[in-house]
Amino acid sequence: MSPPRTQTLHASLQRIEALFERYVVLHRRSLIRTFDIVFWPVIDLLVWGFITLYLQRVTEGPTARLFIFLIGALIAWDIHYRGQQAVTISLMEEIWTRNIINILIAPIRLWEWVTATFLYGALKVGIVTVLLILIAHALYAFNIMRVGWAFIPLAANLLLFGWAVGVGTAGLLLRFGYAAEALIWGIPILIQPFSCVFYPLSVLPAWAQPLARALPSTYVFEAMRTLLWEGSVPWTMWLLILGLNALYFLLGCAVFVWMLHRARATGRLGHLGQD
């Protein structure tokens, strides 16, 4: 007979798998959902790709190759964005379909639901990223290997930061419901200018630089630019990225748990999906 701890872990894995399959099945039954996932990233890539081609034509010298970074930066930022939305949109769909109460009263632990959304987000990010890389290579001769294999851990850190932001935002959705729905799209847009996605940190004014230095995404994109020009990233930058990501992940989880308790205490949790 299996030890109780092993049985508990097996049951948790089964619940995570069931939740994950539930989110995937939604795409099988609705091509519009799948189309919406790839439509906006591809359109953004087309716009920025043609801008990059124009800038390369009118610019001479070694600076011209820097513009190709715009395509890589766009692909990398989409990783963060999709990772964040995987958590928040999954929760909002439960609210939209009035299924949130069923999820909360079912024998499902919070960490199991969050893990399922993480896996769902990783799947979406993987598919969209590969698609964008292939399109960028075909249309703009963009080679992701110009950044090198370090792109993989950098992309993983962007995904982790997206999960952290997504968990925190999900907590606000549990607490405030439809009133906080705009945060799903608003928070990533608010973070983007301070993440130095398309420009170096030095471009920001003095008042904005402390905000940018507090975000792990800033160091990820600084690292990508450093790789492009120097071929390596200082180990201190890696430590900053990992340390800030761990801090934001713990903070996001703390906000989620706190907001859940507040929603229960105020009775707001029982009204989710019924307003």
C-alpha cells in the first residue's frame, strides 16, 4: 500500500491534470479562442518587423544591427504578457461562466489551481513563441541565435515574472470581481515602459530609473542587449534577475492569499460571477 503522502501527491497531480485539460479543451471547442491567442502577437510582429526593416535601410554602420533587437524584444515581451494573462484570464473565465464558486468549493487546493494555470500558460507561451520565431525568420531573416542559448533562461525568467504578476492580479480579481477586470490588460501595459523593452535603461529620465531598476524584466532586456553587443552577461545581472523574480513571486502569492481571505471575510467571494 502506498504511503499517505504519496497518495496525496498523486491525487494532487490528477487534479492539476484535470484542470489543465479543462483549459486546453476550451481551445479545441472554440477556434476563436485559439485565433485570439495568436492574432495580436502576429500583428504586432508584422508592424514592428516592417519598422525594423525600414530603420535598417536608412541606418548605416554597426548601429543598424541593433534594430533587429526590436523583433527579439517584442517576442520576449510577449512571453511575459502571455504568462500573466494565462493566470488572470483563466480566473476571469471562471467568473464569466459563473463557475468560480464550484472551483472554490471543490476539493481543489489553491496551489493546484495556480499550478494548472502556470502549465496552461507555459503551453500557450511555447506555441506562440515558436510561431513568432518562425515568422520572424521567414519574413525578416531574424535569427534568435544572435542572442544565443541564454535566450532560454532569460525567457524563462520573463515567464516567471509574468506568473508572479498574474497571481497578484488574480488576487485583486477575487477581491473586487468585475471592477478589477481592466487590470488584466492594464498592469502589463503599465509595467512595459519601465521594463526597457525596446530601449536601454539610460534612456529613462532620472525619476523613472529607480522604478525600472526594481523590475526583473528590466534586467532581462538589459541582458539581451548585453548579449547582442558583448556576447555574455555578468553573473551579477543573473543574480539580480533571479532575486527580484523570487521576491515578486512571493509577493504575488502573498497578495493572492490575502485578497482571498479578505474576499471571504467581506462576503464578496460568494457574489463572484453573480453580479
